[in-house]
Amino acid sequence: MELTKGAKLLIKTLNDHGYEAYAVGGFVRDNLLGNPLFDVDVTTSATPEQTLEVFKDFKVYLTGLKHGTVTVNSLGENIEVTTFRVDGDYKDNRHPNTVKFVSSLNDDLLRRDFTVNAMAFDGENLIDLFGGKEDLENKILRAVGNPSKRFEEDALRILRGLRFASVLDFEIEPETAKAMQEKAHLLKNVSVERIFIELTKMLLGKGVERVLLSFKDIIFTVIPELKACDGCDQNTKFHSFDVYEHTVKSVAISSKDKAVRWALLLHDIEKPSCYSVDARGIGHFYGHQAKSAKTAVQILKRFKADNKLIKLTNDLIYLHDIKTEISRGDIKRLLNNYGAETLKKLALVKVGDGLAHAKEYAFERERLALEFLNTVNSIIDGGECYTLKDLAVNGNDLKGIGYFGQEIKTGLERALSLVIDGKVENEKGLILERLKNERPS
């Protein structure tokens, strides 16, 4: 293990002034795992006032003085420095009513969420009071102390636990898992923005399939619309899983892209409400694409997701069942209507969705989706015309051959359609000649 240069200087400076100081939390965990390292958090025996005095010649930001935190710029690194503390009672299952500064590192580590996040490092020695290193080695996520108390204090820790289990691909220790499920109702006290952040990180983890299947009741607590999918048999030869299992497998097998994974999590959410059975006993879900897209938008708006993600997810779900064995011209029309980013991500959605079908159909669906993606890429990379701005003519050119008013817009759209269908080359003279000939005299 090794500290960053900025953290080394910061800890040494505190030590030289007679204070204890340690790197803590995710930096220590990821250091031990050999994962990429990000921001360093430091905890210290120095009070906030003492910290400010020690670093009076450094650039310092008062980011959380009330809770004992200041941010110090050390050799270009912004490092949060927090005084050893214990939290008072939590009245809202989220924030402590009071914070008490203490002189013991042990007391500070005891208040943390999981053992893997409750280790400290001073540059030479690892302080591991709760077996966090062993849990890392065994790929176990375990609450510090009494798990029920940890989640009653801060219900967000429940989703943080799911996120860590997914991202690190860890198993959650049984007592910790039980407490998470028992306290899931407390998530109603957590802001929707924080829930969305944790869910997004969880969806992008390599252990997401196990988490979504093992802790579905927690998922249904924050996205209740998904519950109807659980146990909804599809009754068709194309599917060997119920709607929720299919959904989970499609997420897990897909590209690690935020929009793709959110779209797949919600792409079939209205299948249960659209279910019908024909005379042969075969299940159908007519209209579920549009209805699922509408519900997905409502869910993402509830989570206060950004407008770009909402629009992208809506389009991906609405289009997720379109046939991909279509002409190059039809793909260009889709590109014109939805844009390159949406079409590329649509192909990735269809790969994930396709591979989560029954085995005998999965790989053919994947092949078709990848062929679709290749065509999209070749159109874009080849600079082929699929929008009005790509056309070799513009409104002034059409005025020059006698078009005026609404005719200009209609003429440009006609020209684009001719070029897309390959009926005329995207060359100014050829297009104008064709439009001149087509225009009534």
C-alpha cells in the first residue's frame, strides 16, 4: 500500500504538529484490492480549528466545518480532512442530530458502515479493527457492529451495500443481508437523488445479476413498478425466464453503459399489464414497448434523472423490439429521426435483450443486433447522407429552380428521401435536376 504524494505530505504535516492522521475509507479499500485510486479521505485527532491552524499556509476550503470536515489542497490534491468523531442519534434514518469530536481513532472507525470501509492507513501501518482485510480477501461485505443499527442510523447504507456488492462482486454476509431486507422500508426517508445515484452505480457493477435477484424486495421498494414482473411467466418459446429474470439477465449481459442498463432494467416493465393469451395458450404483450417507455419516463423523472437520460431511455425502450433486418435506407431514416447515439445504444440494448432470450434464439438475435450496429457505424463512418444538413442542396438552391414558401421544405424532404433510398446521388446538380423534373410546371 502507498499513499499519494499529497496525502503523504498532509499526514506528515499533521504528525509533525503532534496529531494522529490516517487515510480511511474507499482509498484504503481500493488500495488493498489493487483497484484504481481516486480521492483520499483523511481522519485526524486534530479539531477543525487545529486543522485550519496547521494548514494556514495551504489553500483550504470550509466544506463541512459543522461536521468536522475541511478540504485541504496538498500538492494539487483536494483532500477532505475530518476530525475523529462519533455520531449522535439519527432522527430521520439518514443524518445524525449531533456530531461529537473524539480523540480515539477506534471510536471513529466504529461508526462506519462496512468492515471493508472501516480500515485506516498512516503510510506505514494498516489499522483494521473489524476484519476488513480478511473480508476483502474473502469477498464478503459485512456491516460494522450491529447491522440493524447501522441501517437504522442511515438507510442509504442499504443501497450502498447493494452497490458495493455489485461493483466489487462480493457476497453480502447473511446477518447484514437480513438486516438490509428488514430495514428496506426506511429507504422512504432517503432522497430520490441519492437513491438514483446508488442504483446507477449498482447497475454498472459486474455482480449486478446476483444483487438484483437476491435482493429484489429492496429493488421493489424503490422501484415498485418492477414487482409485477417477478413471477410473470411469458408463455412463449422465445423465453425461458419470467419477465423479471429476463430483465435482470439482459442488464447483466449488456454493455456497461448507463443508458443501456437503465433502458434494459425498465424495457419490459409493462409486460404484465399488457399480457394476453391466444387460443393456443401462447403469451403476447402487445403494446408493451410504448407503455413501458412511458412508465420508465415517470420513474426516471421521479428520481430526478437528467433530461438527456430520460429522453434516451424513452427512445431505447420504445424502439427495443423493432426489426433490425431492415434496409439501409430504413436505418438512415431511423438515424434521421433518433440520431447516431440512440441508434448505437439501441443495438447494445438489443444485444442484451436478445441474449436473455431462450438459448436456441439468443445468439441469432445477438447476430442480427450486431449486424444492425455494423450498418449504423458504416453509414456514419462513411459520411453517408441521412439528415437535411448532409444534403448537397439547401433552401436557396431550391429557390433558384423556382421553389418558394412551403414548397422549399417539402422539396428538401423529398430530396433527402431520394438520396436515402439511393434513387439519386447526393450531388447538387443531380438532385436539382430531379426536383426540377418532378415539380409541376
